[in-house]
Amino acid sequence: MRSPNLPQGLLLWCLSLSCFTVGAGFNPPQARAQPVAQSLPQAEQDYQAAREMMNFGSLLVAQAKLDQALRTYQALNDQGGQYNCQVELARIDYKSGNYQQAQNKLRLATQLNNYSHPHDGREKTLLGLIAVELGDYREALSYLNIGVHELRVYGSRDRLGEQELNEGLIALGEVSFHQGLYQQGSQNVAQVLHVTVSPELRRRALNTLGSIQLEIGQVTEAQGTFEQAAGVANTPGDVLGKAKTLENLGKVYQFQGDKKQALKYYQLAFNDLRSVGAWSRQVFVLNNLGLLASDLGLNNRALEYFQTAEGTLSNSGGVGRVITYINLGYYYSQKQKYPLAIDYLERALDWATSQGDRLGEAKALAGLGEIQL
């Protein structure tokens, strides 16, 4: 029945409005969109805060912030925000030694639809850093050359952007080291040491420089460089860097014949790595412990260390494969088990050649040459 107080046109308009508001749940479009719109600035704040936290080594807190920001960006279908979060989440995995997880996140970042990825160098540089740790120096060089160039030309000029550039330059120095280009590697690292104030990057640069010095026989200089690295302030997110320094000091003491001190530093490094589950770095320490046991004449113990290192390769993603095969090859060569030694050394040679590891290639060839002689 029609209301006597309302004209027919006005009544129809009111009924139409009533149907609209009921269908919409009494929520006008502006009211529904408002919370989503307000969440975007918060997501951006979380993202920037996470980057700062990573700089100070607070990886777990940074990860929580990034996860929160990523969920918001996904709800908003913000492809750029999702890309940024995935890259930084991959960086956390990289810093934690979880290289395969980091690669998976970078794949997710590059697969985002309808988003033109910024050529700011972050993704390519990070892929190069991961390739260095995985021992694929050919791939690392390809990514780092592009990434470092993009960081210089298009990358952020803020403090965090400068640190990403310096980290890429150190990694290029590490690649040069493994390719036998020692002077070039030293120059890359020295360039960073002159400008960086980041404790994590200073330690990494000093570790690389000391490794070059030790490889070319400058043992005293290497020891001084590694001691400088040990004196760098520790940050919570740099357990791997600290363990690498301890391992390097162990190498120096072993080279000098101080086996007791070498064992002490290797064990300290191994304990730090086990505390964070860094399988990739454990492979190298296990190899050094095997070499030390061999120096002490503990042949059975040496073989146990080398075999444990080999068994760890499945968890390390193949990191340390070349040096493990070389050490097993040399071990069996000393035992005059030549077919087994040749098998390991040829496997090491194949991997080193395919990955651009000239240093590993030379050591494998030297071992094969000794057997033939």
C-alpha cells in the first residue's frame, strides 16, 4: 500500500536507495575502500623499517615486518610492493646461509605479473652473491657485472643502496680470487675498505683480502688482515662472517705449524655455524679439520672429516663440492688408491671447469699430474 505522505516518484527513489544499501551491506564504496587505502602507507613503513633492521643485523624482526608488508601488498595487488618484499626476504635467506630458499624467493619476485621490474641492480647483485656462495663463479660474474652496473647508474643513492653496491664489489673481488686474478681482487676489496663503515662489509672485505694474501704466500700480512677482521664489532646477523674469520685464522695457524691453535679456531668456527644451521659453510670447516688431522698423522680421522663433508653436500646445495672432491682425491692418492683418487679429482675438475673456478681447476689438475708422474 502506498504511503499517503510521499509522492510516487519520491517513494520509488527511496525504495531504490533502500535496495542498494541492503545489497551493499550498508557500506558505501568509500567506507569499504578506506581501510585498504590506509594500509598502503603502513606497508611502506614496514618495508623501509625492515631494510633498516637488516642493516643492524636484526634479521628475524625484519622478516616479520616484511611478511606483514607482503600480505598487505598482496591484498592490494600491488606488484611493485610484492617484488620489493620478495627481494628483501631473499636477502635475509642469503644472509642466513639458506641459498636455495633465497633463489626460490627471487624466482617468485621475477614471476610477478603485470609489473615491469626496476633495473635498480638489487635482484641481479643478490643472484650474483648467491652464486659466489654456491661456487658458480661464471654465473656470479655474469650477474654481478650487470647488478653492480645497474646499482651505480640506477640504484638508490641512500646509505643502504651504497652498501648493496659495496657488497657487490667485494663479491667481484672474491670471484677474481677464485679465477686467480689476485691483483684485480685486491683492488676491488681495497676500493670498499676505503669507503665503507658497515662492520659486516668491512669484515667480509678483510676476509677476502686476507685470503688473497694467504694464497700468494703473504702469511704474516694475511694474519694481520684476519686479526683486523676479528676485531670488527659483531652484529647479530653476521654469524657467517664471524665464523669465516675464525676459520681463516685457523688456516694461518695451520700454515705456521701451530696445530693446537688451528684446531681451536676451527672448532670455534664450526660451533658458530652449527648454531645457525649453516650447512654450506660447515663443509669448508670440515675439510680444514680433515687437512689438519692429516697433518697430525690421524689418517682415519681425516677420512672421517672428508666423508662427513661429502655427506653434507646434499644439505649445502653443493657448496664446497670442488674442494671436498679435491681433498678426497689427494687423500686416496697418498694411500695409493689411484683409481679412486682419479675419480674424485676428475669430478672436481669437471665441476671447477663448468663453474669458472680456476683455483679449483688448477688444484685438481695438479693432483692428477702427481698421480700420472
